[in-house]
Amino acid sequence: MTKTELIPAFEAVLFSGGEPISIDRFSQVFDIPPETVTEVMEALEKKLIKNDRGISLVRMENTYQLATKTEYADYIKKMFDIKRRTPLSPAALEVLAVVAYNQSVTKSFIEQVRGVDCSGVVTTLIEKGLIEERGRLELPGKPLLYGTTKNFLRCFGLSDLTELPPLPKNENADESIAEQIPLDGETAE
């Protein structure tokens, strides 16, 4: 297939998939190199923009997905009679920020940064698909490690974590907050 023929084929696969699809998967399915996948995706994105379509191509790390444009969200909600979801609480946003900037982290680390219990907030963020378990730390008790998900990237309009805004500098300290907090099992000096 030529690149021109691949564009609608990629669009069809993305549409039918519904979930983010990796560059490697496209490379396998179409038997083409990853560089060609990227080129075709760029062409598809340009075509969607040029034709002023109601959907856009979203890139998240090494995956792509079709998504509706945000300006049509109200119509989509009306069409499907979707109830508005409750917005994230300030506590949930704080926990999400701690996880996003320091991942992979334990619940204990999050609680040390925030100074309060965060069990309920962590559970809520997992249920919303914004954070996920990433394994266990090799310390006594083997605490769970948490990190952000691709859904987090999609919800905040990021292609990867390098697009997070920089943290403000603390002019009164040479160390970052993360460096000042002891890890599980360490003692503070």
C-alpha cells in the first residue's frame, strides 16, 4: 500500500479500536517500519485538520487514538445523556500532582508530602483511571508503587510527562521537596 492508501486504513483501524494503539502495533499490522507509521499519522492529522472534521488525532507517548474535538462535547453529552462527572477535588489534584511529578511512588510517600492520609483519594484516582499500580517496592511490607496512566495524559492534554509544567523553585532551599522527604524505611536527618 502507498502512504496515501494507508491514511484511510489507519483511520479505520483507529476508529474501530477505540483505545490508544501503539506505533509498534501499527508497524506489525501493516508490515511497515515505525518511521512510516509516524509519517502516515502526521498525514492523517493534517487531513483531519484540513477537512475540519469533528474528530482529531491524539498522540500519547508512543500511541495514537481518535478523539472528538472538545468544542462538540456539549452535543455529545446531550446525545448520550451523559451525566456530568464530579470534578476532581483539590486533594485529588494534589495527590495526582505528587504522583505525576515523582512516579513511581508509594502511598506513604504521597502522605508524607501532603501530611494527611490519602487512602480514599488514591482509590478514587484509580477508579477514575488516572493512576495505576506499578508494582511493589522492595522494602519490608512491599508497599505498592503508583504512577499515572495514559488516561491521565489524555484528560490533561499531554502527549507525555515531559510536557508537565515545571515545578516552582523554592528560593530558600537547595533541595527539592522530594529530596527532603525520607523514603519508606529511611529516617529524617
